[in-house]
Amino acid sequence: MAELVYPPVIGAARAAFKALDLKFDIAGADHIPRRGGAVLVSNHIGYLDFIFCGLAARPAKRLVRFMAKESVFRHKVSGPLMRAMKHIPVDRTQGVHAYKHALSALRGGEIIGVFPEATISESFTLKTFKSGAARLAQEAGVPLLPMALWGTQRLWTKGHKRDLGRNHFPITIRIGEPVEAPPEEQTEKITDRLRSRVQDLLEAAQRAYPVRPKGPEDTWWVPAHLGGTAPAPGATA
């Protein structure tokens, strides 16, 4: 079936990125397979993360179908777009339907995008990973694709105003080698391995990030353990 909505949305996003003069540093995009199913797994630090995850898959000419909160699909603007791009609504009280939907898409050769922390990390450090991504990969017989984003929190994140001006923000993205999910391995162990891989990628992205805070008032986007003033892990709801 022709993709009538997703490509134009990507084009609009690219035009917006150019207007904002975002500076991208993407490494590891060659790890994203050009065909076949996979579960793309990323840290979650900003409201626009799904856009940047999807951008990283474009060199492989892949479209990522993201699992997102069901409330997003009820919005009068985002709802029709999300459905037309074949993203997957997740009702947290009835997650079985979303799981089956994602499993079917994986078996059909799609890449499914998952944020296993389930919510934005206000400390900008990794929260506990839920096991759903690993279970999907095991049952569908597909690999997990670890990814880390850094800098996206500066544009728009929880507890802070949007900053979508022409500020030339750098966005650093790192994609790692696929993580296999053998059906005989304990899901929890796969999830631990996956989280460790994303942690390594996140640290690599942070090391590569080309700018530092401009002053004391600009340290909010840096984790406490790196000398910033973001909330310590566990200090926020």
C-alpha cells in the first residue's frame, strides 16, 4: 500500500529542521537493516524524540512505526496523522491489543519504535526499562536496535518551555549494533543487556556533544552527575 502521508510529513520535518538550523551528528545508521522486522529502542528525553529516531532510519529507507500513548491518537490534529502513518496506539490499561498489533507489524517486516522507559526522563539519565521491547523481539524473531539521543531535550521536554527558535542546537544520535533476542533467553536478561547497550551509546553521544552550557542559567539540560542542574534520578515523578 502506498505511503501517502508519512513521506510528506518527513519532508515537512526536514524543512523545519533546516529552518531551525539544527546540527546533526548521526553515527551507526548502517546498523539499521534495509529490510525485515526489528524493534528500534531509544532513550526518551524530549517530546520530539520519535521524529529524530525516525530521521536516523531514513538512510536505510525505512519508516518506523512508533508505539505511542493512545491519547495522542485522540487529538484532532495529531490523531489523523498518527493513524495515517500507521503508528500504534497504546492504551496502558489494555496493552494486549497494542502488543498484538506491534507483533503483527514486526512479522510483516516493519520496524517498530519503542521507548522502553515509557515516559520522558526528567533527569536525562536512563530510567528502568520495561520488558515489552525484548518480548516483542523474542516472539517475532527479530533483533533489537539500540539507539541514544542527546540534545533533543533542549528543544522541548517535560517541565520546560519549547525552544524552537533558530538556536543552531546540535542533535547527536548514536545507533548501535543489533542486540539479538533468543527465544530461550530470559526476557529480563535481554532487557538488561539492551539497557546497558543504550547506556553506552548515550555516554558516547554525550561525549561527542560539541557544546556545553553557556552559563549557570543554562545547566538545566545537563544531568546532575555531569555537573548540571537537571533533577537527580528518582527526584521526579
